[in-house]
Amino acid sequence: MTKWFEIAEDHDLSAFLRPLREAPAAMAVAMERGVQAAPGPYTPFARMTDAGGDGMVDGAWRHPDGTLTVACTTPMPGVTAAMWDWWFGWHSLSSARYRLWHPEAHRSSQLAEDRRHLPIGRPRYVGNVSAVDEFIGPQLTRLAIAFVPPAAFGMDEAQVNRMGTAICANVSLRAERMQTSQLVHLIENTADGCVMHSRFHMGELASTMPLIGRLLTMLFNRPGPRRKLVNDEVGLALLQHCFEEMHHLSAILPALHQRYGGE
């Protein structure tokens, strides 16, 4: 069993703990459409670096096999890809830092490994696992987020680096020991900052429970069980959560990085 750890926060972060920022107008448009029927299987993450992107429109999309894709785009003036690589290696060390990201929904954060001796950026989080407790809609979820290199999802790392960076992870329910989704946040540097292209592919289920894990994986990976376990309400709640947290943090990330970016 993983022994999670968290540092004793020694920074006064009160200047950065602000009321949740008003969500962007794009969120209301995407939410109003509800969960839409996708015309086919999910678009592989590798397509995100294509010229013009992967063609996904912001929203929640249900595929014929029962899986769900959530897509969210966040313009971030004044923010850079390097700030995001720093953030993912810095914030998970304490719950106080994690709550800055979404002061209403985020509760706690711990890590599997202390990587502070490694260079700032991807080495701090790629290969590490973050245990977070957060509300997705009304539901408190206890997640294990295992970060992987972009190549693990078939992405061209050279192209990712030319564009900016990509944060990639497998996401599991900790108590249930069930992997439920994969995520990518592709950050594309622009003339005035960056744009984040977020994708969550939900419903490719994999149980790591001993003895019965393989059986559960086979039983759940069918259209019917997928639609129940990753229902429309979960998809829309995650869509709203992503819009809120990314839009909120983008307003304070430059100042946070300026203050603590050397850590």
C-alpha cells in the first residue's frame, strides 16, 4: 500500500487564496449543450498536436462504446507552458497549495514520492502519483493521479515540446482501485501567453484488485456498465470543474511562479 506524504506548508499563501473566479462565458455554452452523441470512437490524444488540433469541440461527448470524452479550452494570457510544468511539480506537495487551484472544490493533496531533489519541471511529477480529494459536482472523489510522459499516450514529444508542454496522467479511484480515465492538458504557447487544451477520456476501466481484478475489468468494459459508472452527470460536472479550476488558476499562476518558481 502506498504511503502518501505531505509537507508542512511553510509559506503564507493567503494573498493567493481568492474567491473562485467567475467562470468564462464558454462554460455556459458548453454546459447548455449537455452530453452529445459522438459520431464515432474517441479521437486519440496523439491527434491533439496535429495542425489545427484534434477537431474536438468543447463539451462532453458520449461514444458508441459507452466511453465519454470531455474537452475544454482555456485561454491564459500571461501564462507560459514552463509555469505549468513548475506548478505540477510544486502544488501537490501540500493541501494548502492544492486549494489555491479551486478554493471551493479542492480539499487535500499528497504524493507518493518526494521529488524536490530533482530539476524543476517534468522530472518532479512525471512518474509520480498524486493522491487528491476533490469535489466533482456534489460528489467527493478520492483519486490517484499517475503522471506519465506524453509518449505513453502516443503523443509526439518533440512536437509537444515545440508547442509548449503536455501534462498526461492515468486517473484511478483510490479506494476502489479502479482506473477510470486518462487526461491530457496540452499547453500551447501563444504570442500573449498560452492556451490549454484539456481532454479527459473516461470509461476505459481497469481494476487492479487482486484475484477478481481481471474479471471486473471484463465486466465493466461494456457500453451499458460504462454509461452507468461514468454517467452524463459525472461528465458535465467534470466539464464545469475543468473550466472553473483552469480559468481561476490562470489569473494567479504568473504571480505564484514569480514568487516561488525557484522551488
